[in-house]
Amino acid sequence: MPSLGEQLRAQRERKAITLEQAAADTRIREKFLKALEEGDYPSLPGAVYTRGFLRNYSDYLDLETDELVVLFQQERGGAPPEPAPKRSSFKPYRPVVHQSLIFRPVVLVPVLIIAFVGSFLGYIYYQFSTFATLPKLEITSPASDGLAATADMVVRGLTVPDARVLITVIPASDFLEVRSGDDGTFSGNVVLSPGSNHVRVEVQAAGKTNQVIRTIQYQAPAIGVSAPPVLAVDQPANGATFTNTYVQVSGRVDHGVSVQINSVPVAVTSDGTFQARYYLPAGAQPFRIVARNSAGGTVEETRNVIIAYTAAVVIVRVTGGDSWILATVDGNCEPCQGRVFKDGETATFQGKEVRIRTGNAAVVQVNHNGQVTASLGRPGEVVERVFVAQ
């Protein structure tokens, strides 16, 4: 029969456990484990302690504890066994746990794959967020669209540090390239042309471009001509949207100044105010307001608006004679509209469907969602027309 030490050593080596690791797991000094495996009993402490070491070590190695204790007594010299201390519920640290987490490929490979996938996703997110974000660009001067008193203008702004900034003036096609400072600020001098100028500021950084455009009106003073008149446009707001309604253009000028809107003169009251209504087709519509004084000085402003329709808006105007008209809106007759309209009268109807019936079609003019029909028919002709939401 193998000796006690041989059995202990053989079982430990079968489990691929070193003495150092066994000592760390069992809390038994390495020299005592070595003495047990070599049968060097004089190097061990008292029999009571040695039996305790042996029981813990044999449990740790999954050996039959009682048989090994008897074998120990026999090899030690047959002395009667001393009272065994109460067995503790020692649960050794299994080396398999440590080895599986650190050394086994079945765990190491998934950990490496998870780490790689996490790093890759983080890289993709960083690249996407960097690509999707345009470089910062704020124009502090001029802060908004407006008028310029002189042709020379200083453009100032804020962007990312050390960025390439290109300032272009259109229609002059004049451009200036500057670099932002360490704090991101930049400035440049440009020259405006008479009339409307589009000052475009572009910044290029990290392979991406951002831009801001300012529209600046500059009216150059003419030699021998008085200063341009004062023009203040109250309505409409630039970029406003008008749904199912007209656009009212109104404002103020100084005394003795004439006003044209889209090259058509409009009346100016004695106090210098003017206003006009426009029923226009759907889409983007520009308004160019020009004021001119008697000395030839002019100034102009531009407003761009959006026209939209969700219903049929029908404006009926009788001009050049009288006509009987009956209007039906969404199947309902409009009260008091089945009557004779005098020359110059107008009426507005709105709904999903507007039906107009007239007894003298030649003098009836219709504006349907901004589209004008100058005459519905011939003199004395009875005509019925249906207009629907577009």
C-alpha cells in the first residue's frame, strides 16, 4: 500500500495543484504540507494539530479522511489516537475556479470577444457623433439681416479654435480667408456693393463645413442726389407663413415719398403710411418694397413669405357691370348671396367646396387660392363653377 505521503502527493499532482497553491487554499503552511507528503513527522507540530492539518488537506484533495488518519497513526509509531478536535466546516478554495477564470480558453475567448465588440461599438459611436456634429459658428456682427450705412463692413464671429474661415460677399464675389484664434474668435473686413448683399461665412474644421448667411442692404449715396428716404416695413415679417388668407404689406415713409411693391405703385397717406393686400398662389412669394423721393433717392427692402392653403378660398369681384350671384359652400347656401352684385362689389367664400353660379359671367372675376380667372364667361351667360381645396 502506498504511504500516506505518496497518496497525498499523487492526488495533488493528479489535480495539477502546486504546494504553494494548496497552502494558500487550505491556510496550512507549505512546509507542513511538504512534511506530510515526505513522511517527515518530526518536522510537524503535535499530533492533535497534525491530524487537523491532515483532515483539512485530505478534504481539500477529495481523499478518505478517516483512513488517512489511521494510516498516519500507524506510520507515526502506532500511538493511540488523541481526541480529535471538532471538525470544522472548512470549505477550501477550489483551484478550478481560479484556473477557469484566468487560464481556460472557454472563458477567456468570450471575454476577449466582448471587449473587442464593446471597443468597436464605442469607436463607431465616437466617429458618428463627430461626423454628425457641425463645427460651431456664431456671427456676432452683423447680428442679423439689416441695412448698412457704409460700404465697409467688419464681420465678427465665434467658432472652434484655429479654424479656417471663409467670408464671401455676393454678388460682388469678393472673399476673404481668415483663421480663428485660440479662443475661437475671428474678424474680417469686406466691401459691400450697392443694393442687396449676401454675406456668407463658412468655417471648415475636422473635415466638416458650417455656414451662416446675412443679407445686408446698402444704398450708395449718389453724387448730386439727396439722401435716400426713410422706409420702415411693418408687415409682413420675413419668413412668415400665411394659411388660407391674404398677405398684408404695410409700412411708413417720410413726407413726399412714393412707394412701389413688386414694381406696382401703392397709395401713401398724408401721414406717410401705406398698406396693400395680396392674394397669391401657394408657395414662396417675395415682396420688394421700393421707396423713392422727388430728388431721386431710393431705398428698398425685401420680404419673403410662404403661402399655404388647406381649403378653397374664393374671392368674387364684379367689375364692368352688375351680375346675379349665388354661392354655395360645402353644400350650404351662403345667406344673402343669392342676389344681384353691383359693379365693384366683392365677396369672399371659404370651404372644402365652393360653388359659384352667376347670371352675367362676363363681369365676374374669381381669385381661387391665388389663381385669378379674369372672366367666367360671356355677357349674359349663366355659368356655374365649382372650386375645391387644393
